[in-house]
Amino acid sequence: MKNTAVKRSFRFSLVTRYALLVILAVIMLVPFLWMIVTSLQSPETLVRFPPQFIPRSPRWSNYSEVFDEMPIGTFFFNSVKISVLGTIGELMAASLAAFAFARMQFRGKKIIFGLLLATMMIPFQVTMVPVFIIMRWLGWLDSHASLIVPHFFGGAFASGAFGIFLLRQFFESIPRELEDASRIDGASRFRFFTTILLPLSKPALAVLALFVFMGIWNDLLTPVLFLSTENKMPLTFGLAVLETVQHNFRYDLLMAGTLISVVPILIFYMIAQRWVTDAFLRTGVKG
Amino acid sequence: MKSRTAYLYLLPVLIGFVVFTLGPVLASFYLSFTHYEIGAKPVFIGLGNYRELLQSHLFWQVTGQTFYYALLYVPASVAASLGLALLLEKKIRGLVFFRTVYFLPVVTSMVAAAIIWGWLYNGDIGLLNYLLSIIGISGPKWLQDPKWALPAIAIMSVWKNAGYNMMIFLAGLANIPNDYHEAARLDGASAWERFRKITLPLLSPVMFFVLVITTIGAFQVFEQTYVMTNGGPGTSTLTLSYYIWQTAFEFFNLGSSSALSYLFFLIVLLFTALQFRARKRWVYQA
């Protein structure tokens, strides 16, 4: 008797749980679906109310037309260039620094580490104007250098500290005996770092690369701050300009462009989602 | 000798720290006491910028709106994330699918999200108002309505960011030993009691962390307003972060913008400090 009651309440809670999960999944997905639907509307069906949920004759030509309407190919190329180079730079800077923090004793170690972590607390609004002036002084305004080079030095807006923290933890988990053995074999410390430690750290580097890449690809603030010419803009900036400047811009084309900007990152994420979850679980905060 | 090698490895990051963080933090502090326009020399005016700001009606309005936004966004966002995490806590079929779906908005750029939601929020032909009209509600004009624009941005941001804190909560939940729940269950505790007496206290350190970073994030809201409203209609969605931007790069008043950014920094620090002080009251320490 009691057993069936428990079973029933269990089944009920499982059904409720799934019902909630599905409703929430729909809420999360509807904006994406609406983007796809809108991107296939014609200018006439777009403004129809009530809206057409499934375009009767999907206008695939929107996806070619958007290339005529805005230099989306150029935007895309700029995004790829800035994100790839920036990610490489940030990974290099972060892994070098993390190696020093994980494996070396030196004066001021604790203070420097603390200072780097503290930079994460500083809002970008505080450093924004002077960083802009520095870029102007370097002659890097309106050039991709302003968006790429800072990453080789850990990033202009305090994004680098997280990577150093993540990699340091991973490096510390690799047995010290490995380093001792390779040093006895006559390898230099730098050789150990590049030929043994870094290859062993591929999982951590991959997760960091994913986060940094996503951060740069999705960033709007830095491009808006430093760039002004249209053909230098990454996707985020280009789309934002089209949305805000051309108020009557056709939403069908805007959605096609937005979809093009979102798809690469969604694919990346779906491939890597296991690692992402893993990274959250491993760096999980403890009180 | 050994120190020198270590510093060699740290060199890039240290240069970056000095050039892009420490230097700018100090420079911006100095600039906040000057009248400064790009190209001209900064002129020292003491506390002039601060005095002007604290006496301006707009500054207080914008500060109020920033708090209002945080008040709308933070509780809703934390509750949504916790809810998602609790639903996904048990090992159930389709877990990976749901987790992936809930995280999708997080990996999407804020620009894309803001453009999509701007379209959903369209007052005349938007999907949202159509759906509301089905259940007999005539929706507001959302982003064009000074009363609804800021809540609309908050709703969109909850959708965009809930998955991030969900992951942090999931990690926290995974750290709670299952034995506690088992023992309580054997003692006849209901699901609600177990949630109140076990899950919540043991999760409170994670909750604290989430609350702190979410509040800081809420104060910094920028890209949403940049894409969706430009601070409008009127000044109804102008928050401190966007106001600092506007003062610097639309009105070209870099001195005043620096002063604003320091006032902003002070507010953020003050709030974080307050949260740390209140910590002992509700965060469980093992």
C-alpha cells in the first residue's frame, strides 16, 4: 500500500519535472526558432499580423541578399581573424604566466598573483578612457592591432586572469617527477614546458581556448571602442550598427545575418559541451 | 637568478597589467580631477567634476535606474538559475540535451540576443505581443515604452544569462553528499523540508558567490542598452555604465566620464562590501 503511494508520487514528480523541463526548453529555444523563421520571410509576409509561423514559401534568397546588403563576408572574416589570433595570444601569455606560478619560487609571487586576480574586480568603465588614449597614442585606433595585440599581454580588459588561474591549477596537478626526470636528461626548463607540460595540458588548454574564443567572437565593447571603419568591423559590431543606425532595416535580412554570426559558435559549443560542463564542475566554487 | 627566470615567463602578463590595468586605473583617477578633451591637455579642476555630477539631476536619475535594473534582474536571474539547476540535479534521461539547450543563450553573443529580442518585443508586429493577445492581454510597446523598456531588458538578460549560473549551481549541488538526503528521507523529511534544511544551507556559499558576481554584472549592463535602446526612450534606460560611455564617447567629456567611472566603481565596491558583511547572517559555514 505504502509502496504504491510512494511510486505514484515519484511518477508524478517525474512527470512534473519533465513538463517543466520541456516548457523551459521551449522558452529558451523560441527566440532562436523565431530568428530562423524571420530570416526566411519575404518583406511582405514579414509585416503580417498575426505572424506567419511557418513561411509558406521560404525565401532562401535572403541568405544571398544579405551579402549584397551588408559586407557580411568581410565582417565574418574579421571576426575569424581577430578571434583566432587573440585566442593564440592569450593562451601563450596565460600558459607562460601559469607555469611560473605553478612551478617556480620567486619574490613577490603571492602579491603578483593577488594583484592579477584583483584586476578581475575592476570594471572596464574605469580603464576604458585611458586604454582608448593609449591605443590612439600607439596609432592603433581603427586597426585590428588594438583588438589582437593586447591578448598577447593577457588582454586589455582583465580577461586574462581567469585563464592564468585555470591553467595554474591544471599545471599543479601534473607530477613534479616528470619535470625532474626531463631536467636530469638535460632538457632546459623551457623545453620541458613546450614539449612535455603543454602537450599534457591539452584538455585545459582546449577549454580555455573555447572560452577565450567565445569571449572575443561575442565581444561588442572593444570593437566599438577602437574601430570606426565599416570594412574593419567584426560581426557583432557590424550587426549592431545595422540594427541601430538603419532603423527600418529589413528584419528578414538582419535575422539572416544574425544567424550567420551565431551558427559557428553554437556548433563549437555543441561539440565541446562536455568539456565546458567539466570545466564548471572542476573549477566549481567552494565556500 | 631563479627569480629572474620566473619574471621572464611573467613578462608579457606583467607588461599587460601595467599598460592596460594599473596605468589606466591611476590615469583615470587623475583625469577625474581634470577637464579633458581628446587632443587637448587635461586642465586640473579639483573636485569640479564630482561636484557637478553630484548636483546634477540626471546623475541621480541614472543611478536610481541602475539600482532599479539590478533589483529587477538579480533576484529573477538567481531564482531562474537555481530552478534550472534543481530540475537538472537528478540523473534523468535527456539531461545532457536540456543542459545544452539552457546554456545556448550563454554562448550566443549579447548583440545577437539583443537583436532577436528587439524583434520579439516589437510593439506592433512582435511575436511576444501576438502570443499575449492570444490569452487576451494587450501587451505594452516594450522598448518604446519608458515604463517597460528597462524591465524588458531585464527579462531578456535573464533569458540570456540564466544558463551560466545554472552551471555554477549544478557544480555546487554535485558537492552535496547524497548521504544527507538519504538520512533525512529515512527520518521522514519531505522534499520541501530536505530542500530547506539541507540543500539551501549547504548551497549557500555558492549562492553567495553567484549573488556577488550577478550583482556586479547587473551594475555593468551595457551591450543590451547599446543595441536595443541607446538609453532611450528619453533617458529611461540610461544606466551608469552606458552613461559613462556616453559622456566619454558621445559628449567627449573625458574628465567627467572618469569621475563618473570612479563613482561607479565606488558604488560597486560598496555593494560588494555590504554583501560580504551580510554574509555571516545567512551563509552556512561548515
